[in-house]
Amino acid sequence: ITHPTSPSQVLPQYYNHAALSTHGTLLNWHVALLDFQPSPRRRLGAVILVNALPPGLRMSRVFDLKGSSRNRSASDKDKAKECPLLKDNDLRAMTSPLQLHPKACGALRERLRADCELLMSLDLMDYSLLLGVAEGVPEEDLRALGLQGPGHSAALSGPGPPMSPGMSFRRPLYNVFPAAEEGRIYACAIIDVLQKYTMKKKAE
């Protein structure tokens, strides 16, 4: 996997942001950076990431959102899947909008604002908000997620990746938010952040 932006330049600031932010972060966890040289003239890098959405929640739909309309519609083949990956135009075309519980809006808004400010400062712009929709979540699962009461936001926590040898911190691995509709949950993550804002992207 090759990257136009060097992960070794981006990830230290990413980790500082994740460790110090008082609002938490929606940025997808990057847990390992691999650098190898298969030939004298070729050098490759790869990044290992945590799943963007909680594996314990069964998603009925997933949206990859960029805030654009150009080429942002899912194919008929994708729409026919059991859990379709939809895009911006598919969300706009919905007759029944997705509604976040009002009391959870502030937490999501603050995390988005802080994360986008970091990415903008790094000249990163080709990222997406991955939004998973879980329907009919039983009450016991809501309690397990920390969403017992109305308007709660929750995070499935675990030890964060080490910032340096011998140093670690605890930050949420996943972000889940209640919907206005009973029994529905939204899981969010910002993904695909390692894309530089080049002239080609400006032209798009």
C-alpha cells in the first residue's frame, strides 16, 4: 500500500490529538506502521487499523460520507447487498431521514469539529465519515453499550495503542450514538485520512 502522505509524518500528531483531546475522537485507530523495501528502487509502507465499526453490532446499512455529490452514489450491485455500503446521494434521497437523538448531537459535533481541525492543519482532505446504522438493538445490548438512558453517547473502550515504548493511554476504540428512534444506534468513524490535498484534489 503506498500513500501520497507519509504516515510517519502524520501519525505522531494523530496520536497526540487522540491522547490529549477532551472531547474524544472519531478518527479510526491506526495501530501499526510498517515500512519495507522489496527492491533497491522501491519502498512501500502499510498501516494496520482497527475495524472502523464495532464488530459486535449488526449493521443494516453503512454510509461512506464525504459531503460531496460528485460520483457519490452506490451502484445497484452494492445496494442489493445484505448490508449495503451507501454514499452521500443515497442519504439525500432517503424519504425518512436518519435522526440523531438531540442530547447526543453535542458530543458528535464536538468530536467532528476537533478532528476536522486537526486534519485541516495537516492538509488532509480526502477522508470520509463512516456511519453504520444498527436497527432493532435489544434493550440489554443498549445497556451493555452504556446507552441505557435517552440521549447517551457511548464508546466501546480499550487500551489505546502506545504513543512510545512503555507509554499507553485509554481511549475509545468505537463511537456509538443513540438515534431519535427507539432501538436504533449509529456508529461513526472518520476513515481514509492519509490523502494529501493536491492540485488534483482541488480540481475535483
